[in-house]
Amino acid sequence: SVAWSVANGAINTGLEVAIFLTSSAVEWVRKGAADKVHLNPFDPPMIDMIQKVRDNGCTIIVCPPCAEVRGYTQDDLLDDVVITGSPAMHELIKQGAATLCF
């Protein structure tokens, strides 16, 4: 939940946000997975943090092998999430994006 909380904070300060999900983090954007999750009592529910990222037009990228090993296809994920490789993230970095890893 920390990465989603930090992303929401960045949105609140006017920063553009892009998220590249790997490993088990891809679970957060599987349809229905975050609907009833509230990990940290000081943060909003997970679905609200994820929805804020989506509502603000932020890029959400999922690692293809990480989705595949879980049996997920594009149809399993939230509508605006894209399964694509790390070159999409590298392009953002080449354009000057800062990175944070969780």
C-alpha cells in the first residue's frame, strides 16, 4: 500500500505519475482484487488509492512475464492498465522521469 499512497501524494502535489507493477504487485490491478482491501488504517482503502491514480490519467504498466506466470491476460486487469515490457518505463526515464522503487 505504500507505493499507492506515495503515488497519491505525488498526484496531490501536481506530479505526473506512472507505475510499473512487477511480481505480486500485479495482483492489485486484477479486476476485483482490491475492492475490499484496507491494509493501513491511516490510508484510504486500496481501491480508492488505485482509483485516484486511474482517475488522474496516470500510466499503469504491468510486467508481461509477471502477469503471464499468474495466468493473467489483459482481460483480467482493470481497463486502463497495460501489459507491456520495461521499455515503456525506460522511455519515461529517458524523458527525465525520476524513479522510486518499492
